[in-house]
Amino acid sequence: MTKFYAGIGSRATPPSVLLTFARIAKRLEALGYTLRSGGAAGADTGFEMGVQNPKNKEIYLPWKGFNNSQSELFVISEGATIMASQFHPRWSALKPAGRKFMARNCYQVLGYNLIEPVDFIVCWTPNGQVTGGTGQALRMAAEFNIPVINFGQEDLLRSPMDELRKLVVGEGI
């Protein structure tokens, strides 16, 4: 059985955290996890860099060729759009591109069929806030009881790797 995690976060993720995310992705891949992410600059790219085998990542795009990604996972379904509208606090204020980004985030959390939740989310947001596109995924995580490790949270700054070890396997990242 395949295990999934979402590796996501802000485009402004600090470089040191991006390197950590690449290491985490490499280790999780070795443990049999598949990355779900969104191809954006920043955290998404950090995680994707750590995955060695392309078969071990699902990169969901808001449209074909987003950020020069070659991923074929770019079709946004009506179901994902409806779901995204239910989780976004200001859906009516979003432009069409923003709506596609938010719908794309549904796939990162629940998979292509929107019914297979990730085992956990690893991310970085400024000060651990629920903000931006990552915030959309974090609101969904709360609804579906998905554990989140946010490297932007001050209380995790002391030992985020310890938290991840506990969540995943116990040791080794």
C-alpha cells in the first residue's frame, strides 16, 4: 500500500528550510512515501528536488506547464473546484487563476480521486500561519484530521526533525 504525504508551503520558504525539505523528501521516499505537491517555487520545489524517482511524486498543477513543470496532472475537475470553494473563506473574491490554485490544493491533500488523504503534511508558512494556498491545504487537513508539521511554527523551530521522526518512523532523517 502506497503512503502519501503533502510537501507544500510558501514561495518565501527560507533557503535553509528548502534544503531540509529536500532531505526529508529523500528520506521519506526511501521509506516508501509518495510526495504530493504543486510545482510552485519555494517549498514545493524543495520537496520535489529531494525525490529521486519520478514515480514517487504526484505534482498537481493549476494548468499545463505551470512553472515549467512537465507533470501531466493539470486537469482541474468540477469536484475539486466545488470542494475548494467550500474551504476558501473568500472564494467569491478569487480570480479564475486563484480558483485553479485552490482547487489544485485539493488534489495535494486528497489525491487525484479526492478520496485518498495524505498521511501527513510537511510545510512552511510564515510564523506558522494558515495563509495563502498552503492555508487552503491546512484548512482541509483540519477537516480531515491530517497531522501537520509546519516548520514555520516557533515551537517547532527547536526540534522539527524530532517531530517528523516521531510522526513517520522513529529515526533516521
